[in-house]
Amino acid sequence: MAYQVLARKYRPQRFADVAGQDHVTVTLMNALTQQRIAHGYIFSGHRGIGKTTIARILAMALNCRNAIGSELRPTAEPCEVCESCTEIRAGNAVDVIEIDAATNRGIDEIRELRDAARYRPARDKYKIYILDEAHQITDAAFNALLKTLEEPPDHIVFMMATTQPEDIPQTVRSRCQHFSFHAVKLVDILGELRGIAEREDVDADEAALALLAEAGDGSMRDALSIMDQAIASAPVEDGRPRLDAAQIRELMGSVPNAVFEKILEAVDANNSAEVITVANQLLDAGNSPAQLARQCVRYLRNCVIAKIAGIGVDGAGADGAAGELLQISADEQRRAARSASLFGEEELTRFLQVMLRTFDELGYRQEQRFHFELGLLKLVHLRRLLPVEEVLSQFPVAGAGQARGKAVTTAPSVARSVVSAPVVPVSTKPAFSPFETDKGRKRFEGGESVSPTPVATVPVKAAPVKVPETGSVAVAEPSAVAAPSFVPELSAVAEPSFVAVAAEMLGMGSAVAVLEPEPPVEEQDSDLQPSPTYSALASASTSSSEQPAEEFQRVATEALYKAKGQDSAGDALSDAEWTISGNELRVQTEKSKTMLPIVVNAEAEKIVRAALRDAGAGALKLVLLPGTATSTEKKPRAAKSGSAQAKALEHPVVQQAQRLFHAEVRTVIDLRDDD
């Protein structure tokens, strides 16, 4: 008899022999026991996990001549001894037709199948059609089979096996019972390989069997095929083939994971030379860069899972869910845990992302070796980079660590206290904060803005000063203030006394701070506090540009009306309620949360922000709020510039009537001729 490969020789003939598919076998056996037989089944899942095998076993169970519960067939399993079972197992049964759907995929073949299905089986109880690779059937052929699937004769059972169930039309899937097969677990494959090695009289150590099981990648057939090949190439000792891990790795063209453990140790040591040396040895030995990248990706994935699952370097914690996620041997679990202990979860995730991109690029690159080496070097470089969060955390944040003045006064009529201190030598260390430009921007009346140049920090020494007339003492806590290299027109933004103080500070070399007595207010959020850098200058510049919220509303709506295609946004903001709260300009609109971003789109918001900056509201944060269920009464909409309503509102008679009657103009009808 000709040699039969292991995958066919040890093909399961009973439901109990199928490994890793208990959820399918138990359901089918219960259905057979209860005589709840469907007319259509779809078996889908990974390759080589038993889809066609279970279809054949189900066909044997359906056509078995011995009744369930009899002496020869106590359970729903086929008896395997009757004529029907032996013929189906041999593949020559008349009433069980197995069709390769990849070849017979057209509408003509399906029409022939449909016509033949009308006739009763020749001998057995059911006429069974097994369609392998069913996703290859064309849509037209599936449509021709729909009516037969929906209302088949009592003697017909369809079984479709596929690896791509999503390619089968939904109309077909809804007419069949769908069973989704699982990938076979590593322990199940390992147990099957161990039993087959004993029956085949093969010496194999656990490391070799574990390597074969891992190479199967969840497919029992793949693992048996590789084992068959390994036995053929194995050395024979005392008449028995002997399998070892080194021989199997050489056969598969893979390298031991100890190599990648060594590479990650070199990455941890920031040793680029060691990484390139190991990569050079692997490539010079004839290993494919694509295969090495694939193995490196798998090893890094195992390291990430070991880190997340908290597996110790001694393998502790590898039970339960961690073992399910890591379908590798115990030795490889400990190896992955050792490598994972060198890095953080974020670093391992970045490593995996880099190697995945490298593996994808190797498919269409000419010099695969160079790109593989570059991918390994990137792992070393990633350890030299600081996370963005860590870099940004070193910059000064607006509102944090403010220097607050403490004043103890004896009379409430004190208007301000001036504290001066000698100048300390200026530090030459520049400010690298990317937010310094925005933080130092000041806006003055007239819409002009001054962009500051890079500044240096000047430590201010605390000095108590006696204030004339009142005897109050003001104390300024030590802080670092910015010394700007420009002198704006202070006469337009501050009182003469403040101009004198600022001129003395900037011109005569004295560090001066102005403290205004503040009424007691509730403690605000620290994120809303002003910057400690020149708080007096900032308060003076912003207080001079304070305007009512209605003025900001008018400026914003006029800008939208002037812009092309932004009338809807202008109407929405004209009807809104504008208020100033702290450093926020709140706009309570009447639009819902869904409609607000549609009406006031990004372009409209950009126009509004530009108009507010020109109006001196650059320091205020614009906040657009959607309307609530209990909306308030509508305000009169602001008139468009140049419209009839605007001209009517400018007329002195209309203005006088508004003052006399406290009225508002809601509607203006333009009766003028168009010409």
C-alpha cells in the first residue's frame, strides 16, 4: 500500500477525536440525539482545523444504518462498521457527494446540482452535498441555489465548508446553521503530536514537539505536515527517527528566539554595534530578512502580552488568561517575560509598531537587508527619545506656581503699593517653551498687537516697603519674572503713575512690581489664573481693552455677515447670549449639539476669532455652547451692515421712539424702489 501522510492517516473518524472544536461537536451530537436535523450547515474557520472532517463525520452519523441507542451505536457517534459508514469513510458513497466548489463554481454546475437534488437517495436516508471552499461559488450560482436551500426536499442536506464566510451572501447564510470553528490551542496540538509520535515510533523531545506545535499556528493539519517533513529528514538512531529542535529550525528556515532576546538586551544597553553584529550573523547565515522580521514581530508580540499579563521572569502568572494569550511553550513564555522586564509597556508597543512597519516595507523594497537593519537600529534610537509628555511637562504652565503678593493694610483707602528691589544679574539661559509666544502676547487699544522677542528670567528679591500716608506694608514673594526686550506705548494703556514705575523699571534697571488690592473673591481654578510673568503689565493691558460682551457680539456677527456664505452662522451668533466669565467669552446659542458644528463651522469660527482678536478680545477664550431644552426668549437679531433695518435704526426719529417707549425694532419692511 502506498504511503499515507500523517494528516490523512490520523484524520478523525469520530466527533470525540476532533481536537479543539467541542462547541461544534457537542451541538451536533445533541441535534442528532434529538433528531433536530437542519437542511443546511456552514462550517467556517481557520485552515486545517477540521471543517471538512466534521462534515464527513456528520454525514456518517446521518446515514449510519444502526439506530442511536442500539448495541452497536450507543451514542450519536457513527458506528464505523456498517456499509454506509465504511463507504463514506473511503469516499465512494453514492449518496454523499463532495464537490470542490473552487472548481465547480459556476451557475451551470449549480443548476445540475439543483436538478439532481430532486431525486431521492439511492440507498441511504439522506442525500448529502458537501461543498468545500464554498466562498468560491459565484453570486449568480448562489442565487440559483437559494430556492432549493429555502425549501429543500426532506432527503437533502447541504454542508458548506469555507475559510471566508463573509464572501457567502447573507441570503444564503440566513438559510443555514452557521458554526464558527476555533483555532486549535497549542496544548491540544501538542497532545495530538505526542500521541502520533508514540504510534509512529518516533523519538521526539518536548522542545521539538513544542516547536512543531507553534509552527502549526493553530492548524492541526499544518503541524502534522511539518512533522511529516521533519520525520523524513530526521537522523535515525537504533531504527527510530529522532526529532530535535535544532534540526526542525533548520528545516523551517527559522532561528531560535534566543537571538531576538539577545537583540533586545543590546537595545536595552543602547548598543547599536551589538544589534548590527547579530543581524549580520543572521543574514550571512542565509536567513531571509522577511522571515527574520516576521519572527521578530511574533517575539515582540509575545513580549507585549507577557508585560500586560504580568508574567514573571520565572514563568509565574502564566496560567489562565495569560496562557491563553501566549500560545507558546513554557520555556518561551519565560524568555518573553525576561525580555519584557527590560522595557515598559509603551516602549514595547513602539518596538512592535516599528517592526510591523518594517515587515510591511520588506515586501516591496529592493534592498531588504538594509531596511531590516534600519528597523533594528530604530529600536535603539527609540530608547534615546523622550516621550512628548515628559518634554512638555518641563515647560512652565500658565497659571501654575504664581507669585502672589501679600499685603497687610491699615486703611482701606490704599490704592496700590509699590515694591522695588535691586536687580539681580540676568540669567542667560533662554526660554524654550513653545507657548512663550502666545503667553507673552499683549493686545492694546486700537487693535495693535506686539509680538515679544525671546525673554530671559530675572529673579526678584522680596523686599518689604513702607508705603507713605497709610503705613501699609506690601510683601512680594520671590519669583522669576520675564524682562521683555521691547517697550510698548504705555501712555495709551496705563495711568501716569504706572508709566513712571514701568519706565523706571525698564530704563533705570530696577525690578518693580505693582500690586493692586483685590476684593475678596472665591478661589478660582488654578488653570484660569493669570501668568505670574508681569501680572501687573498683563492686567493693565487687558483691563484697558475690556468691552461689553454685546460689543464683541456685534463685531463677530458683522464679520460673519461680510464673509461669503456665513449668514446662517451670523444669525445663530446674533441670536445667542454672549457673556464674559473669567477669561472665557461664553456664547450660549440656541442650536442643538448636533446642529451647532454644522451651522457654525470651522471657517465661521476662524472668522469670529479673527474679529475678536482685532476687537481686543484675544486674551478671552471663545466657548460655543449648544442650546438646552428650556431655551430662553429670543433676543432681537443684530441688523446687517448696510441693510434697511440698520439704516432705520440709525434714524434719529426711530432712536427717539425707542428711548421714549423702551421699544425694540423687530421687523423692517423696505418699501423703496429697487432703482
